[in-house]
Amino acid sequence: MAKNKAAVLKAPKVTWKQDFRRNWPVYCMFIPAVVFMIVLHFIPMFGIVMAFQNFSISKGYFGSEFVGLKNFVDLFTGDQFPIALRNTICIALLKNTLGFIPPIIFALLLSMIENKRFKRICQTMSYLPNFVAAVVVASLVQEFLDQDGPLTMLLTNVFGLENQNWLANNHIPIFWIIYILMGVWQGIGWGSIMYVAAISTVSGDLHEAAAIDGANRWQRLTKITLPCIMPTIMMMFVLGVGLSFSTGYDSIILLYMPSTYNVADTVYTYTYRTAFGAATNYSLSAASGLFQSVVGTVLLIGSNWISRKTTESSLF
């Protein structure tokens, strides 16, 4: 009897043709996105073959000489790539620690503001820097940190530091700190959106019960809010680790100069300079880009696995 009921309640299997006949407008709306992905993302992936060739534009993909792993050997034994890799790792570590925490703190502070009008004003003002073009932000940083810039004069006159163009300083970790602080200023509000949304889903009954039991704001923040938004924090952390080898390259290209390549050059900017710089080498650039993509994928999968094992929440 139970089996017969289950057979009756079981929905009939819908074939692809039946689903397409029923939802063909949705499929038509999906076509531009598919074409976009294929043309701009999947077809260019064939360019990976350049990493294994002595690529020549005149000969093309099929006429260029196949050299195997020679480009990767040249890449790892070169003078500049190890420095770019070191800078990338250090900037990624700073970005995923010092740069990762401020949006969370800002979101928690916003959640404690009771005046809704003032809270919305603070949120809106914090979002604005994210919409400023990277060129404009880099120009502002250059002006403020120039030898006679306002921040430079403040550091010199108030804190007694040397009067200099701080962006031209090639000592570790001056450029790294400048880059991270610039990113925090520009992205703290935008980066807090996900956390603010997660905090808004926390049940108010939990806070009311904790307040009745005598818990203060700090205790409710650490014992209720933070644990509830931990899955969101881990999701953003996984994304940040996975993208740490590629994000922010535009700002670095705008800020660095030949005198600071030893502290500012990253794998992404090294790949860019190798492809479009004075000494063009498309094969070496393709090898560097492929290495960067593989490492980024490994970091994404690894951080997601660690997140799933430690917090039981993951991106996929």
C-alpha cells in the first residue's frame, strides 16, 4: 500500500525537450550569457599552448615551435620572477589578514547603531570610495604621499619621519602597507555589505534572551552575532584566498615604478610586463599566467577544504 502511494506521489520525469518546450523563453534569455562565456572565457583558453611554445605572432599557434617545459624553466630560474612571487605572497598574506578584518569590524559596528537614519548615512558614505576609478585613487595616493604631500608632511612634522616620496621607497614593507591601506580605505564599506546582510538575518530573539540573562553588548556580539555570521566570513575568506594572486593588479601597475619593482612587482604585473613591456615574450608571459591560474585554483580548493573541515561551512 505504501509503495503504491509513493509511486502515485512520485513526480513524472521531465525530459529536456519537454522542459525546453515549456520554458523556451528562459533558455533564450540564457543564450547571450552562454555566448559571452564561450567567446570571452573558454575560446581564449586555447592560448595556454603558448606556454609550451616558442610563440611567434607571424607563425601563430600551429606554426610556432613546441619547446615543452622550457618556458617554465626560464620562468623559475629568472631573476625577476622569484621576487615577484615573494611580493605576491607577502601582499596576499597582508590582504587576507590586515585587509580582511576591517570590513567585518565595520559591519559589526554598523549593527550596533540604533539610529537607522544615521546608520544608512554611514553605509552610503562608506560605499562611495568603491566607485572611484583606480586611476583617480592612485593619483590621490601619489599626491598625498609625494615629498611635499599632506600625509608626508604630517609624518615628517608630527612623527619625525624622513621627508621623502613614500611610493619611491623600495624598502620592505613600505609599499605593501601603502597598498593594503589604500585597499582598506576604498573597499571597507563595499566589503562589509555581505556581513551586514548576514547580521540582519540573525534572530532578534537570541539577543533579547541574552539581554534578559544579563549579557552585555560585547558578549552578545561575540557569543551570538559572530558565530551566526561565521559561514559568511569563511565564504568570503575562501574567495579572498582564491583571488589573492590576481586581484588589485591595476592599482599596483598605477602605483609602482622601476625603482620599486623589487617590492611592488607581483606575478600578475610581471605577466603583464612580460607580454606588453619593452622586451616582449608572449611564451614566458603565458607560462607565468598559467602558473598563476593553477596556484589560484589550488588555493581556492585548499582553503575551501580547510573551511569545510574546521567550521563545517564551505563555498562548494
